[in-house]
Amino acid sequence: MTMHPIGEDDLQGLVDERLDAARRREVEAYLDAHPEARMRTARMVALRAEMRAAFAPIATEPVPARLNLARMVEARRRPVRPTWQAMAAGLLLLIGGAGGWGLREVVSPIPTGIEALAQSASMNYAVYAPDHTRPVELAAANRDELAGWFSSRLKRPVGVPDLSGSGYHLMGGRLVATPQGPAGLLMYDDGHGARFVMLMRPMNVPGDAPMRPHTTETSNGYAWIQDGLGYSLVGTAVDTVLHPLADAIRRATAKNI
Amino acid sequence: MMDMMRLIGPLIPALRRYARALLRNPTDADDLVQDCLERAVGHWHQRQADGDARTWLFAILHNLAVTQMRQRVRRGAHMPIEDTAEANLAVAPTQESGLRHRDLMTALDALPEEQRSVLLLVTVEGLSYAETADVLAIPTGTVMSRLSRARDRMIQLMEGTETLAPTKRPLLRRIK
């Protein structure tokens, strides 16, 4: 009887219990004749068992609340929108049953609430972040003037968060137009040419909305609403950079306002 | 939507375990899983309908982890091994098993990143060689060779524990 020669993959397969019974017998026979390979395999088997035992307890821990999937889905589903529209959407859902959800686009062809905020922020990021001539209108040196300008046009006190603690410095800002009226746009950079913007504008409805990610083909962002003021942070950085930064801003603005 | 909850939900404990094995810090690891889940929820419709949810999620998580680990290296951030080893001790250890555990974690930290992920996905997460290749976007042959090298290296590191333990630790810290 001819047999495929035993290779390294067979030894790994034996360790991981991935061999079929026939092949396992062949490999075992090989190991009987090769004590060194037998010893090495035994060590690999022991290592595997040790690693599995070491990490197993993590998977049996209770999953923290912030990783609750239902809550995440719910947070994404609940855009802040004018009440009549929510009612209309609800009615359609009621009439249409599960299929009614598809009509969401029909009810609000133009984004509203936090979606509109996120869209405005992404658009302004795309226009101003790559600008080398005049990315900001008022430079960071005029921080107080910037805050005063935004506060008067947004008709509420608006702070200019300091992110130097996170390694990002304020370049400055400008007032920009959105379908919902004026918004303040701040621009920061990380000292290595990576820029991101934060757009702020008052929302139609008071209150808070949880932070949620939004993406376009060229940028990532996080948007949230705090006390009726909408914020959206946009950049090309990955979520693992943007998300903590958005959290830092939210903490800073919660203190200042 | 229900489909998504049904497929993703049961995988969360394993995703947490893989994230923690890679990053060590439990808070960082859960941050990463949170980002991964938010992405998965947001991009669920872009997933190939016949694709495997598990490899898809592990791939998202792995890519986020790699990005973060590279940023850590760039910024020179490192974690004190003293803290992280304790954080991983889910069960109160006897002194001897605690040391053994610490040696295991130290050896794991000393592996090149690409060997460590293969070893963890195959050994701890129980992914098949083909699934591991999918997650890491590498050929199965590469999975096999990295697995073999990772195991030999781990055994070598752990059997040389007496000389490895106190003197080399500061050096190993910087690798992360």
C-alpha cells in the first residue's frame, strides 16, 4: 500500500484535530517511528490546550451592556426627525407591516435630523479639508472671536473644544451654509497633515441623541446631539481614532456649555 | 434584521476573546468590538449573502485591531505587561499557574503579529485553516507555515522561561 508522505501540515492537522481517522492513524504510525517528531507534537498539543484554557474564561464573561446588539440597532434606527414625519412613517409602517420599512426613503427623500447633520458635515469636510489656500476663515488665534461668531449666528452659546490633549490642534473655523441654516465648522489637524472637521448646528428638536457612526466613500464620521446642538466629527481616520476623539469632544462640550 | 441579530449575537463572546487576546487591555478590546459591531450593523447589507458571518466579523475585527496596534507602535504607546497579565487572569491563580500564565502571555507578545493572529484564530477560536485564510486574506499555505512557526517559537520561548522572564521583559514590552 502506498501512502502520501507525512508532512508538516499533517502534524499541525493532528495537533488541531483536523485529520480524518485514516490519515490520523498514518501520522500516529509515523510518530511512533520518529520519537523527536512525537515529542515536538506532544508539546504543540500541550500548548494548544494551555492557550485554549487561558482564554476560555473571557468568552464566558457576561457581555457588557455597551455591546448589546439590539441597542445598537435601535440607536441606528431612531433618527431624530420632525414629529409629523415620524408619525407618517409610523403610520406607513403600520399599514405596510414589515414592508413599510422600505418606504422610509419615500417618506424622507431628503435626510433630516442627525442624518442631515452628518451629510452636511461630510460635504463640508470634502470641500474644506483638502483646501490649501484658505481651509479656515478665522485662524485658531482668534478662538474667542470664533466662539462669539458661532454663538451669535447659531443663536446659542457654542464652545470651541480644545483637543490638544488628544494630540490635535485647532486650525480655526468658518461659518458654513446647510439646508437647515448656518452651522459652525471647526478644523483640526494632527501635525502630520491629517485634518478633520467638526460641524455644529442647532437641531429642530431639543434633547440628546446617542453617538452614531456615519461613512461616505471618502470619510468617516460620528454624529451626536447634545442639548439640542448637533455635532458631527468627520475625517479619514479610522473609527478607532475618531470614536475616542468624538467621545473626548462630547465630554468637553458637556462641561463647557 | 432578525437574521443579523441571530447570526451576530452568539459570536460576540468570541469576538471579545479574540480582541482581548490581541490587545490585552479589556477596555481597549471592548472598544474595538463595539466599533466592529457598529460597522457590522451598518454594513450588514453589503455582506455577501452566502458568506459566512463568523469569518466576515472576525475579518472586520482583525483589520480594526491591526490598525490600532500599528498606531500604538507609531505613537510609541505600550502596555505594561504587569497590568495586562493580571487583567487576563479570569480565575484567581495559584502562584505557580499565575507564573505559567504570565509566561504564556509574554511568549505570545513576543510573536510577530502575523503569527500571533494565525495561532489565536486556529487554536483559541477554532477556525478552520481555510476560514483563517479568509479572515486574514492570505493563502491557506501561508496560514500553515505561520502556524508551524508560531508554535515552534512559542515552545522555544516558554521553555526558556528562566532566562526570559525578568531580563528580557522590558525588551518585549516595546514590541507591542
